Amino acid sequence: MTKRPRAVVVVTGSELVRGERTDLNGPFLAREALKHGLEPARIAIVGDNPAELEIVLRNALDADAILVSGGLGPTHDDRTVEILAKALGLGLHVDEELERQIQSVSRAAAERMRRDYAQFEPGVTKQATIPDTAESLGLAGTAPGLLIPREGGRVVVVLPGPPGELQRLWPNALQTEAFRELLARTRAPGRRVYRLFGVSESAVARALAAAGGDGDGVEATICARDFEIHVDFVVEPGAGARADDLEARFFEPLQEWLYGRDERGVEEHVLELCRARGFTLATAESCTGGLVAARLTSVPGSSDVVAGGVVAYANEVKERELGVPSALLEEHGAVSAEVAAAMARGARARLGTDVAVSVTGVAGPGGGTDGKPVGLVYCHAEGPEGGLGREFNFPGDRAAIRARSVVIALHLARTLLTRSREEVV
């Protein structure tokens, strides 16, 4: 099979190397490269040290596309353009039109901040200084995106570090003549996405092996993520029949755990299931502190389903806002299946919804006992046809326990809605 042109992603920023921030640009650019038919060879993260940056850039020179983010600002440590020009053996010049554009933005910023424009002027010239042969991709703030064509139909794309700015300018790179010529040499592979819940990663791997494994134009990846199993097929042009056969064999024994065939999160599935039946939904949360509601309402348009939620951390709030009987709390404790069920029923009644989901547990690091250790969590989903409750014991720190509790609660609501729909039909 024809080898795809290679792409190397270089992400700059000392704050990323020190672990102060998480890199979002590398994964974005790698996904985009693959989507457009390039083979992501590697992602390199490097700090602002000029010598280190030059080494990384020189090591990437054999790639068909070098995709660089960061280091385009006006300050002394923004050295990407200068070091890149050196690695490519190119001179630098001030682009007068680009300088005028950056100057206009900087003057407006100076007026808005009531500062002397002279403070901005050195940075304006610096950001307008670009490698010879470079093409401007436009501005994000005062930082320009750049495309540098290379011999042999290769390209270098340089984009700002803030993810929003990078993603705003990336489409401009794809529209340049040089990038279009590169992409004309390849065909983008197909991608098939599968999402499973309730089955182990090893069981999915065994099912893949039993189905004959990948290869012959189909590359399968299996990843445990967010308490789910994500399976992706990358399908080369002409390998569709092979992918169909592998899919049929692979998922035959996994059907009961397969809940999605696209990128949508479980929260979107819950909202879709509610809409299909004209249901509204409420949440009642203790240890997750509103994270279930936040996940649901992160989806645009969720207001037509989500009525609201109650964060009932204290027992008094569970009693007052959700109607949990004090006797139930005294007998079973706040972390119990009985209280989780009462919380969901209370939220459904108090907020007037068709469905409610609740979470209560011990997230730690303190508060655990022999009978109720850290990581013990109860979730409950309640609907018109009844409810479903589950007990879980999660490992990990507070953040991990809370994150897993959110996923479990949403999948419990999904399971309730799926079962209810089947029963009604």
C-alpha cells in the first residue's frame, strides 16, 4: 500500500515541558494531519531554550510537513521563527504589510489599555519579521500564522500557541497552494469509531485477536479512557471490505457493551435518549459536587432536557432540598444505596422531571472507614418505570474517583433510558 507523506508536530513552550500546562495542540495537529491523509510520525514537545528547539526542528526536516505551534509572541523568549529560519537555512525580513496589520491591532490594544504605543512597537517589528519565502496565514491577536514552502513539495506550518488561536488559523494553512499540492499526493484514510462500556480492555483485545486482528489496510487501536473502551479503525483507501468483515467478527461478542459508533460522549447519548421520549432530567449530587450536571450542560442545547440539579453535600441539604428522610440517613448513612435512591427520587419529584440521576460516595482522601472506605460510591437513576442502582469501589485519588463517578452515573442513566424505551416499545 502507498506510503502516506509524513508529518512531524513540534510544540514549543517551557510551561509544557515543566508540566505547568497540558499540551492540546499536539494531539489536535496530529488528528488533523491524519484526517487529511498525512501520517503523524511523532509529536515533540520542547521548551524555549534556543539550542534545544533548533535540535528538535533539525530532526524534523526529513518530514513532508512540519507543524509547529508556539513561540510567535513579542517577547524575548518567543524564538520559534528565528530558530526555524536558521534550521531551514533561510534569511529573515520584515514583511511590511504584516507589520501594518500587527501595528493596527497593537495600537487598538494600547488605546484600550491606556498605554503608550511605544511600549508595543518593538514587539510589532519582531512579530512581522518572518523567514524569506514565508506566507502569512493571517493574525490571531498579534501573532501571525506562517506557511513556508520547501523543495520537493514539502511544507512548514507555524501557528500560535494558544489552542483557540491555532485552531482559528489552521484552516488557512490548508487553503494555501503549497499545502493543497502536498495533500494532492495522498488520500485521506477512513476512520471508524466505536465506544464500549462495561467490558474490560483485555476482553476487547481478545475479541480483536479472535476476529483475525487488524492489518491488510485496517489499523485498530484499543484505548481505555474515562472508564470506557474506545476502539478506532483507520481504514486505508480500498480496504473498506476488509474493515466491514473485521467489524462484523470483532463486535459480534461485544454487542451488549457497544453503545456508540461516533465521537459523541455518553452525556450526548443520555440527552438524545431523553429527547426521543420527550423526557426531562435532573441531577442530585453529593461527592461529585455538580460534575454530572456540568457534563450534561456542556452540550449545546441541553436546556431542553436538563431542568436543573441539586448539590446536596450536607445531610441537612439532602433532607431539606431532596426530601431524604432523616431516619434513612441515620440508619444507612449518607453513603448508601438507600440514600442514593432517595436522592434521585427526591430530585425527580422536587424538580418535576421524568428522570433523575444521583451520586453519593466517599471521594477522599479522608472520611473513609472500614465499612465505607474511600472510593465507595453509589449511583442511582430513577425514571417513570422504576430505577436502577449500582455500588462501586473505585481506586485512585479524589479527582479520579469523582471523574469515574460521573461517567458511571451517566451510563446508569443511559442504561435506564435504553431499557425503558425497549420496554415501552
